[in-house]
Amino acid sequence: MFDVGDSLRSAFARARAGLGDAQEAVARANAGKEGGRSADAAMAQTAAAAIFSEALLSAEHARFEEIKAVTK
């Protein structure tokens, strides 16, 4: 059987890494290790990573819905 998620596997790995990087940026900003606008930049990075992750999950969900429609 075709692995539905296989084509998105590298994108999910990239999303996971992006969320980890965003988490580190927020932690650095909260620790005060960077100047002024670092908190805003960290939150923007987090939002971008979350939007990318949500888009991937939506694509995966759409693929499963297509399979579900075919199997009915």
C-alpha cells in the first residue's frame, strides 16, 4: 500500500526542526540574552513555524479524506 505520508516526511522533519528553533528563540528572548526586539522576532518565528506545521497537517488530512472517499 502507498504510504500516504511518505511524500511529506521531509517536510514534517523540517517543521519539527523549525518549531524547535522557534522554541529556542523564545527561550533566549525570555532569558534576556538578546536585545530589544528579540521577543517579537521569536514570536514571529514561532508563528511562521506553526503556520507551516498546520499547512502540512491540513495536507495530510486532505490526503486521508481522499482515501476515505475512494474506499466508500
